[in-house]
Amino acid sequence: MAHSTVADIPVNIYRPKDPYVGKAVDNIRLTPEDSPNDVRHVVLDLSEGSLRYIEGQSIGIVPPGTDANGKPHKLRLYSIASSRIGDHKDSKTVSLCVKRVVYKHPETGAEVRGVASNHICSLKPGDPVMITGPVGKSFLLPEDPTMNIVMIATGTGIAPFRAFLRHIYDEMPTPWQGEVWLFFGVQTSVDLLYHDELVGYTEKSGGKFKLMTAISREQKNAEGGRMYVQHRIAEHADTLWSMVQQRNTCTYICGLRGMEDGIDVAFTTAAAKQGLEWPAYQFDLKQSDLWHVETY
Ligand code: FAD
Ligand code: A2P
């Protein structure tokens, strides 16, 4: 069972005013050195504290130092990429999947580096890290292992789904029985984070887990533009619509906020074929804990 009651879900064990000071254990670059995208799998040690978490939750990272106004930096949230027992399987670590934010200032053209992501992506083993949380009480696995799970991710939005997959296929006494679909959008094939693990689950799940990738800068959508997750969803919209209508499917969306409209377009088209209005139906799915969104 994923979790027994809401009261069992650990939240806010460490707060921003008194964060847990953990240590970096591993910092592995997931994308090749020559890729413009620097995405890291970072493992943090929790062994000296009481932080625990379940799949689908996030933690806060408080960057060291102060902002331009001399105030301590505010925390940034990161989805947890490990299952509750951690990558070392001893319940003493938490893992994150973080993209280094670097961009040109739209007016000055100067290079700007995101505060927290650069702190995390540059961590070396043994470096201290201020951690808060965990947070999140709804982006969680369903308790019933016969439910279908549809996961839609762009980029680092894969983090909670890596945690889900590890839990349902590696750790549950009986592997998940429902269908499990993952739509995953990245720029190029080398940006397919955790690809070997994901492909491994297509075999380990006995065919229950299906991986559908949208590689925006290598594949084209039907209109000749970049292939995004919402275009892959449009290809399967009728099946997905019938899955959500059966009320035995939990849908999760994680990653770039921009994908949400496109996903709505795909479901609007499918629902309209039966004379139904997607927004009202989606509202009802959300109310019933069957539609979860964590976009940033
Ligand atoms: P900041 O110093 O805060 O700068 C970011 C700001 O820079 C943006 O708000 C924007 O104003 C500006 N900016 C960024 N890019 C550009 C651009 N190209 N052009 C112009 N302006 C730009 N991130 C992950 O990497 N992995 C995760 O698993 C993850 N999970 C998250 C979960 C949740 C629930 C939320 C809310 C966010 C999550 N994030 C995740 C995002 C993360 O919290 C940070 O926002 C991100 O890492 C940037 O923080 P930063 O301190 O590096 O950048
Ligand atoms: P692209 O950058 O080629 O336009 P990121 O690495 O920035 O997190 O992006 C992950 C993937 O999400 C990339 O393939 C990116 O495509 C894609 N993406 C960017 N904008 C959107 C959007 N509005 N909807 C869906 N996918 C998007």
C-alpha cells in the first residue's frame, strides 16, 4: 500500500527558519558534457536528522548566502527523485534531479545563473546543504495497485515519476497491477534522463509500463513543429479519455507549466466527440484525486 492515511504523510519536519543541514553524497551529471543542458542527479545524506518522505513529495533547498537586498535566500522546491528508502536503500538519503539554470538577461544580455540550481548542481561530496520539508500531500501514488497511472513529464519533471516507478516495481511486495504510461518530453535523445532505468521497467513490468517519448528537437509533430508531450498525448487521446472516464486512472503532470494548455486541447477534442466539456470533467477528476499537476 502506498500510504495508509493522510496522517501518515510526513510534512514540514524541517522548516525554513531551522532547516536540516545535510551533506551531499553524490552529484552525477545525467546529460553529456557537451550537451547545453546540465542536469544532475544529486544524492543528499539525511542520516543525522529525522527527515523522511514518500514518493511524489518535494523538499526545499535554502541556498547559502544572501540576496541583493542582504536578506537570506528564499528556499526553492525540488521534487524528490528517490523512493522513500532512498537510492542506497537504507532510508538515509534523498535524491533530486536538478537542471542548472543559466540564461542571458533579456535586456542586458549578461549571463544570469539561478541561485539554488547552481548551488545544487555544483555540490561536491561532503558539502553542506540546507533542507526543508518535505511538502506535498496530494501528488502521491494511489493506494489501490489495480489503478492505472498516467504520468506526463518534461525535463526534470521526470523526478517524481522515477520515485513512483522505483516504488511500484522494485519495492512493493506485489508489483503494480494497473497499466502505467509515461509520456516524457526532452530536447534531444541525449537528454532522456534515467533512460536505462525507464527502459528496464518496460521489461520488469511484464508489459504493463509503456514509455512514450517526445523529442522536441529531433521529431516533428503533425503540423511540422517541435514534438512536445501534448502532441504524443493527442495521438493517444481517445484511449486516454476512455481510461480517465473509467475512473480507475490517476493522471500526473510534472515539469514545464507550458505543457498544460496543450494537454487540455488534446482532452477537449476527445471529450467533445462525446458531447462532453473537458474543463468541467477535469475539475471533477481533480476533486476526486484523479488528476494531479505540479508544474513550474
Ligand atoms: P532563480 O535564481 O530563482 O532564478 C529563476 C528565475 O530566473 C525565474 O523565475 C525567471 O524569472 C528567471 N529565468 C529563468 N530562466 C530564464 C530565461 N531563460 N530567460 C529569462 N529569465 C529566466 N527544478 C528542477 O530542476 N528539478 C525539480 O525537480 C524541480 N521541482 C520543482 C518542484 C516544485 C513543486 C516547484 C515549484 C519547482 C520545482 N523546480 C524544480 C524549480 C525550482 O524550484 C527552481 O525554480 C529552479 O531550480 C530555479 O531556481 P534557481 O534558484 O536556480 O533560479
Ligand atoms: P524545446 O526546448 O525544444 O522547445 P527543458 O529541458 O527546458 O526542461 O524542456 C524539456 C522539454 O519540454 C523540451 O523538449 C522542451 O522543448 C519542451 N517544452 C518546452 N516548452 C514546452 C511547452 N510549452 N509544452 C510542452 N513541452 C515544452
